[in-house]
Amino acid sequence: QKEVEQDPGPLSVPEGAIVSLNCTYSNSAFQYFMWYRQYSRKGPELLMYTYSSGNKEDGRFTAQVDKSSKYISLFIRDSQPSDSATYLCAMRGTSGTYKYIFGTGTRLKVLA
Amino acid sequence: NAGVTQTPKFQVLKTGQSMTLQCAQDMNHNSMYWYRQDPGMGLRLIYYSASEGTTDKGEVPNGYNVSRLNKREFSLRLESAAPSQTSVYFCASSESANNYGYTFGSGTRLTVV
């Protein structure tokens, strides 16, 4: 079993929909969580990061961490065709500073 | 602002050949990283450099070597390329080890035949 699981998609939604992207993990020591967006043939770019549990909002994006369920989510409101990309989650514990574990990514297509 | 620049963007190698992937950042970041990305595997850390003058192994270091040439530049060398090293390679940098904001380059697509 992988430490971080992410549905590969593709997830297709109509423009304006609310999108929910999710990752599950098995290591209860994970405390730092990040979401990256990766356009085709480009490098990942950081969207959101959260520490421990709770919600964090930035514009149309909300990151949510549920440590009791070992489950994190990224919500995108009012999705746009420009949001079409692969979304990667990444996480680590408090030790092993550099050892982020990345999910395999979920491909999102927002249809105009 | 260029951010993180990787060269080359594409490369085809024959098994056994060697090559060096170059990475440079212009953000005055202390920490730099090399990742590989394979279908179904996610990004995996090959080597990292916490600061100028230091390098350490990541998750998948076998078959690779690195050099932190100065604060700006971090190169990845394949001494004897193997088909298993066919991948997309990303260089990234961050202000420090505790900084969540990794900035990635646009990648090098390497094919070993």
C-alpha cells in the first residue's frame, strides 16, 4: 500500500462546478500538507499548504485536513477551464524535513 | 524573474552514456532538490542540498550523483544511463528546509534507449 493515495482521474466537470480533490494517507505522523497544480509539460506550482488539521482558504481554493480520517481535500469553487491540470498532494511528518511524499496526481478537466 | 531554470528540456541517451542535467535558480534560495516523476509513481526525491556545500541522498539516489556548484546551481549527473532512468526530472528550490514553498523548474524529459 502506498503511503499517499490519490485517484488519478481524469475528473471532468462543467465550468462553474465545485471540484473536490482528495488524498488519503496511512502515516499518522504526517503534519504538513501541500497541494500543487501541474499543467501539462510544466513543473508543479504550489497552491496551498496547511499544518495539522483544519481548513485554509485562498480565493477560490480551500484546503481541508482531517487527521482523524487521514484524509485531505482541495476544493475549487467556480471552476474555470484554466483550472484544467493535474493536482498533486504532498505531505510529511515533523522529522525528515525534506521527505515530502507526493501523491501521483489527479487530472482535472473543466469543460467550457 | 526566471525562477528555476533547467537545461536541457529534452534528451535522448543510449544505454551507458553519461550526461549532466543543469539547474539554476535566481531567487537566492538556500535549498535545492532533484526529483523524478514517473507515471503512477508520483514525484520521488533523488538528492537534495540543504545549503551550499552540502548534499544528501533522497529516496532514489542509485545511479545518480549531484554537485552543488554554488548557491545558484545544482547539477544532476547520470554516469551510465539505463532505460530505468527514462523519466521527467524536476529541479526545485526553497528558501530553507522548513519553507513549504518549493519552486519547481519546467523539467527535463529524458529517454534512455
